[in-house]
Amino acid sequence: MASNSKAVILAALVGNALIAVTKFAAATITGSSAMLSEGIHSVVDTGNQVLLLWGLKQARRPPDEKYPFGHGKEIYFWSFVVAILIFSVGAGVSVYEGVHQIMAPEPIENAYVNYIVLALAMVFEGAAWYFALTEFRKVKGKWGFIEAVHRGKDPSMFVVLFEDSAAMLGLLLAFSGVLLAQVTGVVIFDGIASILIGLILAGTAIWLAYETKSLLIGERANEHVIADIRQIVLNHAEVNHVNEALTMHMGPDFILLNLSVDFNDDAAAPDIELAVAEIDAKIKQAYPEVQRIFIEAEPRRQ
């Protein structure tokens, strides 16, 4: 999962860096507010990809005395920071530029430059978006897109897909705004497009923040994983009942598991020790991402 995420982020990083330069050049030449918003959007996206790469690197650090369960949640933290930046910088500046263009409209010059840049941006952004979508489809399995995002435990994958999707919509809006302003002579269409781009970024940021918040706080494993774990434990001869199977994602590929198990009353201490070792091995064989398991022997709860 980490290697796929890194490849998606790198592809988006290279594409956005190149696109940002061309957008700012076009905004300088033409004076388009929507194009300036798009340039800022690409810069924010480029910075976000750098933060996600940093988060992936930090998340791979091994456990230590201060962080005995590792640093896997780093990627959750930096994904949340990305959502904040999209909202505060990307959306905020785009809306501001749009309002400024509406209140003090400036004519767009050399509009054909915008069209050329937007067309190139659509090609580069579209390639990055398609690559992110292809990788996301590989990991989402049978789930629908919305459900896969909700159940997904690697936010770096869907953060990039969300960003690229918002970027594609933004490019279409920028193109429409510049075209309408040129055809009608009403410059405020350019400002309206900039505001709409900002609103799209704000919506994207809010959704990303919502999805990453639960992971940052401590989201459980998916229901089918917990159900399978319960069944594995119940299938053991020495187990009478599973009281609780508590899980928490410490990272995309690290699940912490705490089991409360009622063992058979006639089981001796050596039998329970052997059962615990066998249960531990079977769970980790079925789900390698379950890296730490704690099993408590407790009577059945009514």
C-alpha cells in the first residue's frame, strides 16, 4: 500500500509543479483572476504532496521507547494538515481573488494564452488523475467509491484523488470563466469562476478533514476484519466465548487488537498459554496488518 501511495503522490507532485509555473505565467500575461486562483491551487496541491510524502516517511519509522506502537499515525496527521491547507489557503485565496475581480474588474488580455495553458494543464492533470484513480480502484475492491473512502485506512491515496478531481473541475470552471468573459465582455464571469473554484476546494477540504479525523482519533478496523477475528478465536477448542474484540488502526498497515476471551473452565494454565500463542499466530497469518495482540482471560459477560 505504501509504495502505491508514494507513486501516486509523486506523479501528482511532478504534474502540479509544472502546471503551477505555466498557470502563473498565464495569469501574469492575461490578468485573469481565475487563472491566478488556479495557479495558487496548483501551488497548494504541490505543497500538499510534499507534506504527504513527509508523512509517509515519518510513518515508516520503527517503534521506540516514547512511541511503542510506532509512528503510523503520522500519515493521518499530515493528511489532516493537508485538508486544512486546502481550505485556508487554496479556497480562501481563490474566493478572495474572485471577489476582488468582481468588485474591481480588470479586462483579460491575450486570452488565448489561458486557453493554451488550461489545455496543457488538463492533459497533465488528467494523466495524474487517471493514475490516482487506477491505483485507487486496485485497493478499493468491491466497495463503491464513497464506501471505499469511508472504509479506507490509507488517507494519502484518496487525498490525492480528491485533490486531482477538484483540480479537474477547477480547470473546467477556469476555462468557462475566461471564455464567457471574452465572449460577452462581462469580466465578472472570470471572478465568478474563481469563487466557484474556491467553493469546490472548500468542499473538498471539509470532506477530507471529516474522513481523516476519525483515523486520527483512533478508528477501528473494518467490520468484516473484526468478524473474522472473532470467528478465528471462537474456532479454538479452548475458547468458550469472545467478550470483546477491540481494534484500533495505528497506521494504514498496523492494527492494534485487544481481546477479552472466556476460556473453558477446565483448561489448565499451560493449555491457556498454548491457546493464546496459537490464536495470536492464526490471526496474524490471516491478517498481517494485526501487528500487536493483547488477550485477556475473563469470564463470560452476560
